[in-house]
Amino acid sequence: MTDDTDSRRRADLQAVMTAHAAFYQAFIDRNFGAMTAAWAARLPIACIHPGWGALVGHEAVMTSWRAILANPNAPAVTVDLVDLAVLGDLARVIAYERINDAVLIATNLLAREDGGWKLIHHQSGPTPPPTEYASPVPPHRLN
């Protein structure tokens, strides 16, 4: 790997982490404007909240976030990054979300749009706490 390639890779990883953090900061701050800015404006987007069906398209996704962020009883969220991969103009981030006593696992897909990284897909659902993943394959998934 050349120095230029390695430098671009590091810059992409940092930019994806920054965009991912901005998404969760908008969630934590209940800031709908920042949430809107975290998502791609021209690319197709989708979102699957825990227990919800698939929301496809800007109107459906942003309507869901407006309702979640406006809810005064919405719980606080903290996030632990698990894995991040950049694949050309796409990136995948896996993270644990902690909401009250629940632990969720989230997959976030980002894409380059106008030179920046924007969310194009978010899916989150329940999972055992990360301490239960001591082995490479979680015991509850063995056949």
C-alpha cells in the first residue's frame, strides 16, 4: 500500500467515524436538523427501528426520526463502536446501542455524497450484552 493510499484510507476512516458520531449526537441531543443533515439527501435511504417494519425513502425515514426525537419520554442512548469498514464510496459501521437497560446492535451504512459521508441505512435490534461474546461465535448461535 502506498503512502497516498494509506493516507486516504485513514482519512476515510476518520471521516466515517465523524459522520457516525454526528448521527448519534443528533439522536442524543434530539436535534432534528442535525439528524436530517446526517442522512443522505439524494441517495435512497432506509431505516429499521427496533420492532418496526422497514421505512424506505426520505419522507418515511425522516418522519420516524422527527417523532422519536420529539418524544419527551425518549430514552437516552450511548454507543460503543464495534467495527468499521470503508469499501470505496460505501462504509459499514457496527455498534452497540445502550438504551436504558437494553442493549441493541446496530448496522449503519454510509455513502459518499457531495464529498462527505452520509447515512443511507440504519438498522437496530436487541442483542445480548457484549460481554456474552467472549468466543468468536456466540454460544446461542451454535447448532
